[in-house]
Amino acid sequence: MADLILNVPTGEISLVAATAKTILMAKAPANQRLKLKGLEIFGKGISPTDVPMKVELCIITTDGGTATTITPTANDNEMAETAQGTYKSNYSVEPTTYGAAIRTWEVHPQTGLVVYFPMHDEPKLKGGTIFGLRMTAAAAQTISANLIVEE
């Protein structure tokens, strides 16, 4: 890793009631590791009685889905290096195969989740491996998210 810290934003995404949706994906470049430094998720819920949304950080074993490609931005705009990983959001066709969940959270739609992983304890991906951030809401919701990764 070369200390290239990247922000990978989704923009607003609509969740359909009771349907798991991959909102964000990060694929490590071939022969290069990717480190997940943190993630941020925010809802636009308006009802205090809404059921919390399930958020899963998972390994995707086979992508095969349809999504929007994201161009990440460097945290330090003085760094001229180009991101080598692949980043996608807002899947309209879900990835083919999910592996085990690395972490799971429950987040109320009126609030958010901000997680920065402790130094030396960040989830890491070996080259070519894929992280997926998947959400399920009991009712239709609008959310936005941001991954912070290091290449």
C-alpha cells in the first residue's frame, strides 16, 4: 500500500422494502492489497418508529452484478497517483455470490453510522478480492454512504 487514501461516495441510493441491496463495492487491484480505513452511512428517514436497517460488510466471491462505476477522490489532492482499484455503487442487479459477512450493524434510518477501523486492525483485501456493503431496510428508505480506503 502506498498511502493513497481515497474517498468513495455513493450519492443518494433508494432502498426497496425488505430487499437486500449492494450499495457499494470495492475491488482490490490485481497483485495489490486494499485496506478499508472506514465507512460512513446516513439515512434520510422521517419516522422515529422505523425499524433499523441492516448493514453488512461482506466479501463478494463473484461480482457478476450491474452497478454504477465510481471514480474515487484522493483525500490529499496533492497526490497525483491514479486509483487502481475498481469501485461501484447502487447495484440494479445484485452480485452473483456473497461470502461471509465481516461485520454487521443495525442503523436507524433517521441517523447514521460512522466507523473508522483502529490502526493495524483495518479489514484488508488481497489483490483481486472484493468488499461489498449491503443494506436491507424494512421500509423504503433513501441513504448515502462513503468508503475510505487505502491503496
